[in-house]
Amino acid sequence: MTTIVALAVQTVLVVPMTADAVRFGVPVRAADLASGLRLSGPGRLQWRRLPVGGARADPVWIELAIAGAGSTARIVAGGDGPSTPEGGPVYAREVVARPHEFGTETVTRWHWVGGATDERVRVEFRRAGELDGECYGAGEARTRARPALGERAVVATELARRPYEVAAVLPPAGRPGLG
């Protein structure tokens, strides 16, 4: 007698990799996260739930970070649980806040597993001031980032439109948005 065992692996998302390492937000079904996530194939994956929606939100917004997956990353259910905001196996995040002459300057760095570092500098103005020839009012902010930070998120434009429609981020295909 021969016994055949079939394992069904639920694909949560297929990501066409636009860089060796990517980081972006995407909505997924809450049930897809219950047993964790992993890559089916080479590479490293880390994910965390984003602070959007409540505890019962469905879909759930998550941040995905993927490195070394080749041209396509297939994310499947049944893997590691969420990483902390400070990082995991793909990147480590460092946040340093310090006083600035007009308010607070926060420097955030993502140290990637491949050795690259992305950086974002945000100045939040508590009082009006001029910075690099531009005037800011109290309550405003200026954010500057290295180009690679935004380039890692371009992959989100290559994903299927439907999850973003379900999450009400995009209007249904063929229908104009609010105008």
C-alpha cells in the first residue's frame, strides 16, 4: 500500500523583485497571518503589522522586507511571526531623536543584511524658522531621505491592484477616484 501525502501551501503574495532588497506596505487577509509568513524559495523575509486599523481590522496592513529572493519572491503562510519595529533578519532599524534649533530632528537608519544603509532625516518645527533657504512654520516638518529608501518601495507599484482596492486605498479599476 502506498500513501501519498499532499501539502497545500497557501500563497499570500507574489512579489516581482525590483531590487535585491525591498521594503513596502501591503494589505493582506488577517487569516493569512495566523500561522506566520515565510518565503517559498531563496532569500530572507521579515514582516510586521503596521499601526493601521484596529485589532479586528481585515485586511491587515503589514510591512514586508525581502532580501536575496532573486527575481520573484513567493510569500506563503506558515512561518515566522512578526518582527519588532527595530528589525529582524532583513534589516535593523535605528532611530535617534535629538534637539534641533527649531524643534526636534529624528534620524532613522535601516541597516540592510547586504550591508547597505538607508537614511531618513525629519525635522519637526516647534517654532517658525528658516532652514536651507526655506521657511517653515510651527507644526510643519521637513523630511529628507536617501534615494534608495524610496526605490525599495517601488515594488509596490508592480503588485496586483485588487488588495489595494479591497483596502479602499485605490478606487475600483475603471472608476475615477474622488475628485
